[in-house]
Amino acid sequence: MQLLVNVDHVATLRNARGEGYPDPAEAAKVCEQSGASGIVFHLRKDRRHIKTEDVYRLKETVTGNLDFEMAATDEMLTISKDVNPELITLVPESREELTTEGGLDMKTVFEDFRDRVFPAYEDTNIAISLFVDPNEKDIELAAKLGSDAIELHTGTYANATTEADRNHELSRLKEGAELAHSLNMKVNAGHGLNLDNLAPLVETVPHLNDISIGHALVSSALFFGLDNTVKKFTAIMQNAE
Ligand code: PXP
């Protein structure tokens, strides 16, 4: 299990003033020095946080795993192949959303991914992960495409307000992880994870590989510092192993 820090919100803060700081590549360096195994960024169509030039700077700076989160547009396919990260994570994206709202609807995207998207990466070493909700049908279709990994959407778990709902979501995530693992895919997870809800997740859900955390980590860093915050998150993950 390893922590990949999503640095989108460092870029959000930078863009709020139009100055050159804080720099997502500089933050990435601190995160890696503090124990993160890699960095995630989402280059959105509207470039609301990470800009194209940030992607190339991150590629130069990051020494661990680089996960390029993106919608499967032709533009993103071209940029990601040029950047050549270890991993791309394909997500649904709409202009109105504040953040990624749900997993991919695999039934809807299946043919396009099979005919256009997956073939585009055949001549590369880039691994593909699909961001999906923890349900059997989507996970099975991801495996049918030959995906290297799935990223389980943990947002519903993170937003659950009662103990019963939280436990229900944890069992769905556990079953989803077991299914994906049995279908030979790596299991990643992310969305809405924080210092309170991470421990129950990593203690319950098996086979977890990359855990991608952004908003809560960058927010906690305001109070604890980036270095300390990364250490707090990685300590929770290590305790569960
Ligand atoms: N994984 C995916 C696929 C995401 O879209 C996001 C949000 O950008 C995250 C993980 C990280 O979520 P959060 O910022 O809530 O930690």
C-alpha cells in the first residue's frame, strides 16, 4: 500500500492570485521527501488547476510513481503519451462539477475504450487504471478491457453520515477489491479520504495498492505542515499493514 498525493489543490491556491506560487512541483518534492510514493494530478479540459506546463515540470521533478488522472479525450491521450507517466487513471469529467463526481459508467464507455483508448497505449509502458464505483458490473467490464488496475471510488464511503452507511460502503469496497484482485487487476482507491476515515478503510479493504489523496491532505497541511501531514497519512497506512 502506498500514498500518492494529489497536488491539484496546490495549483488551485497558486491560480487564485496568478502568482507563481505555491508551486505543485515544489510541493510534490516535499511530499516525496516526506514518504509519499508518488504524485497524482488531474489535468482537466478547462485547466482549472493543473496547467499543461505543470505536467511537464511534475514529470521532471517526481522520482516515484506519477499518476496522470484524465478524461479520455484525444487531447489528453496525446499529452499523456508524450509525458509518459507510470500510470494514467481515466475518470469521467464534466465542466460543471466541483470535483470528480462518480466512477466511470463502464457500459457506456466500453466500446470507445476498447476501440480507441486502450489501443492508443498498446505501444507504451503506461499502465491504465479505471476509476469505478465498487460495483460488480463496472469492475468486470474493466477486467474485460484488460485494464491493469481499477481505482475504487471512495467518495460515497467518505460522505456516509451514519455508522450503518459507512459499514455498508466499506463492505462494498471490500467486495469490489476482492473481485478486482481475483480478476488480476491492481486495486487503487481514492476520493474524499482524510485523517479520520482512512484507517477504517485500509484496515477493512484488502489488496490496496495506490491510495490517492488530495483535498484533505492539502487542507491538513495548512495546520500541520506538508511534511508532517504526509507522515500522518503514511503512518495510518503502515499501521494497517
Ligand atoms: N482519485 C480520483 C480519481 C479523483 O478524481 C480525485 C479528486 O481529484 C482523487 C482521487 C482525490 O480526491 P480528494 O481530493 O478528495 O482526496
